[in-house]
Amino acid sequence: MNDEQTGIIINGETKLYGIIGNPVSHSFSPEMQTLAFQHVGLNAIYVPFPIQDKSIPHLLKAFSITGVRGFNVTVPFKEIIIPYLDELSSEAKILGSVNTVIGTSEGWKGYSTDGSGFVRSLSESGIAVSGKDVMLVGAGGAARSIALSLCLGGIRRLHILNRTVSKAEKLADTILRAAPNVQVRIGSDSTEPYDILINSTSVGMHGHSCPVSDDLIRKCGLIVDIIYNPPQTSLLKKAVQNGIPQENGLGMLLYQGVEAFEIWTGKKAPIEVMKTSLSNSVRRMS
Ligand code: ATR
């Protein structure tokens, strides 16, 4: 089939990629990655696989048999999948978490592209992280991968602020082992200024709550919220009101997918095609 409206080709040569998770019905990746594959001339599609955790070993066998080339992993399998993989990237090994898997001649290799996607999104906006002082709000899965990539990217100081202090401590330990040159501290607001403040919590996704004080906001040079729906959280509104540059989470979402695409295909991702697809998906959702 060559759909004249979409230009998408599906025939006996079509290769398969996908995303495993539960739920996966909300994922924007099937459309974004399928359009990207076909835009660069790859005869491939990307589909969702809603699964149960006991299915993972069977699914990997089925993927090998049917020639699935690679897939994304989302909640709740990012950690559960690790024992079933044959190799991990250094970041995935440190984090104990995987969101992208490629089939190689040696087996399945897992990567974590959330944090590297975050850093690449900043760098594509002209913001280098090297030497920066960063306040990271949150210490969950997203925070862990962002923190590691920022520290491997050479930030100077990382201050972690999280509701549950023990999780901030655990993240600080991970970072100190992986990037001993970074100054890491945890705890409540400080009087110091920050080059970048990042909200990685879900605060602001619903309603009008803001995860940090107005005083802290005013001390930051750039504010990034990894939430993309709503596109402007209360935190980002306050940044605008104070004349502080701000970014929402669409960039991270885009570039984690861009990095996955490049791992799978070895080709440069068609970033504009992927960005348009994501923007359309977000618009349809809101
Ligand atoms: P994700 O994979 O999206 O990072 P997660 O691992 O569940 O999701 O982490 C959610 C983060 O948001 C955590 O830092 C969590 O704080 P706790 O570690 O204290 O649970 C934070 N978070 C969620 N709801 C919050 C709230 N109402 N107030 C403050 N922090 C909140």
C-alpha cells in the first residue's frame, strides 16, 4: 500500500518497530516515528504493544523471530526489562533504566535517551550545560536520567530538591559515583542563584500549583518544566511574568525520540517532521 494522502508505504518488505508499556494508548511515538522512518525513505512502521510484565521474555523472543529491529520501553517496564537484555549503554547501566532497545547481532541492547534528549533539546536551543549551576526539582525516574546527563555534560553544581528526601539522597549518591567532579547538594531552597531550574515533578500538570517559591524563581536564569501538557504550567507563567526565559517539555519529548531514531537507523533524524507530528498530537490531546 502507498497511501497517497500520507505517503506511507506498507508492503511485504516493511520493518517493524514499536513501544512496549502499559498503558501505551496515549503515546505520540507511533505517529512521530512512523512519519520519520518514511520521510528518510525507510520502509518501516512503529506500533504500540500494550503488555503485561510476565510477557516480556516471550515478547523479546517473538520480536527476534519476527525481525523487530528496535523498540521503546515506557512505564512500568523501564527497570523490569533490564534482566532480559543482553547489553546496556553506560548511562542505562548507571540508571538501571532503559527507554530504547535495539536488536544487534549480539542480542538486545538497552539505552536511556530521556536525559540525553533533555540535554540535546537545550543545546539545540543554544544553551550549553557545561559549567552551569542547576536546581533540579524532583528525584523520580525522569529526574534521575536528566541529572545524570547534565552531570556527564559537565555542569558545575547540582542542587536536588524533592518532597521525599531519601530519594534525593539516593540520586545524589548515584551522581557522586558517576560524576565525582560535580558539586551535589540536596535540601530546601537556598539563597544562591541558578543558571537553570528544572521541574521534573508532575506538579503543575493539573491545576495551578507551582513546585517552587517565587523567590527561587526570581533567582534563575532559565526555567524548564518537563511537562508539555498544559504547554504553559504555573511555573512557566511565573517565569514569563518575571522576564525569565522558559521552555516546556516538548523539547525533551522530541529529542528522546530523535535519539532513539538515530540509535535504530544510524541516520540523522528528520527533526522538523518529528516536531510537527508531536505538536499536532499535543494539539489534538488538549
Ligand atoms: P517520572 O518517571 O515521571 O519522573 P516518578 O518516578 O513517579 O515519575 O517521579 C515523580 C516525581 O514527582 C517525584 O520526584 C515525586 O516526589 P516524591 O519522590 O516525593 O514522590 C514528585 N511529585 C509527584 N507529585 C508531587 C507533589 N504533589 N508534590 C511534590 N512532588 C511531587
